[in-house]
Amino acid sequence: MGVVLEAVNVVRHFGAVKACDDLSVQLQEGQTVGIVGPNGSGKTTFVNIVTGYVKPTGGQIRFKGDSIIGLEPRKIANLGITRSFQVPQLYTSLTILENMLIALSIRSKQQWGFWRPLRSAARLEEASRLLADFGFTDGIDHKASTLPEGGRKLLDVALSFALQPTILLLDEPTSGVSVDDKFAVMDTLMGVVKHSAITAVFIEHDMDVVARYADRVLVFSEGTILADGTSAEVFANPAVRTHVLGEGV
């Protein structure tokens, strides 16, 4: 597997908080990577830097060998690095289908109006296919506001797939999802990820979810990577057990 994303000596401090402190890591093609760590350890800041929402004060981020530091989030997304947020970013007053049609129109860099309809036959076909991949086969003409939290999470990720990503970054994909639904949501997400052979990175506090779905786990602590390996390896690490899992504290 080749390296698709590389962070080199990335630094970002917020006052006395070391969100990223000389952080270096490589991500390979097709990996599913879980990121864990206590609050304030730099997990979300790292994702924000990769996606252009936060500018680092030092270091480099390279995508397929080229620096993406300084690029705006939309440009980075168009290159193939997309994300979903802890709180889904949806047009809740529009239908599920309309949300996807808008995402597809953004990818094509086209505006819509009476002279360029949003609901072209080709776009409707692609939107329906993408939604079906994420389990949305019935009720796609219902408003997104009617979806439960798990459904909103799935739709948010589905919209990211409209941009045909190489890397997908997920910020707490099971946050707010009921205990009964979290594995069903992750089964759907990871099924599409594996079928698409993309690199997926997800921040998660639920260690059962991390152990079940991550090929590789990065443990963040005070802006650096404390441990890197399989879930079995990192969860057996004494420092991780103390500082992240809270055992013996």
C-alpha cells in the first residue's frame, strides 16, 4: 500500500494547549484508521488541519506527495479529502434526495435554476444509487429533519461520497447514536468504505467500535501520537491503559 497522506512535524498550539506538537504520521491507501485519545489531545485539531479548517503554525501536510497547507477546505475536498462532522451538516428543511442532488451539483461545480435543473435524469440516477449504498431506498422524498440521529449520520457521510473521496475523515460517527443502532450505522459506513477501497479515518470515544472496525489505531496524547498499531497492540500498551483508558488512575 502506498502513502496517501503524510503529516510531517505538524505544530498547532492554542495558548498553552498543545493541540499538535511536532506530530508526524503517514496514512496508507485503503486503511481504516481509528483515532482515540482524551479530550484536548489534538484529535479534532489534526482533522481540521488536514481538511483546511485550521492552519498549522509549523510542519507540512502532503496529499499524494503534494503540500496542501494553505488550501481552502473546498479545494481540499475537491482534491479528494472529505469529512463528516460530529454534528451532521444537512439541509434539514429539504428532502433526503434534495440534499444528495445539491452535493452532486457542488461536485460538478454547477449552479442550478430554471435554465439548469437540479433534477436532471443522470443526476437523479446517481443520487439514488449513492443513497441506496447507505441504505436509503425508501422515503428519500421525506425531509432530512425526519431522520433519527443514526440516519442523519449516514446521510452526512453519503453526501461526502458525492465528492468521490480518496480519504474520508469522520468525527465521532457514533456520537448521539443509540446503543442499539451504533453497530448497524458502522456496519453500513464501513461496508461502503471497504467496497470503495478508500482510506477512512474516524475519531471515536467508543473503544468497542474502534476495536471492531479499525485496521490501525492512533492514540493521541497532548498533541503527539502516544501509540500506533492494531487495537490489540495499543489497548495492551501500559501508557494507553493509564492515560487513555483510565485504568489504575
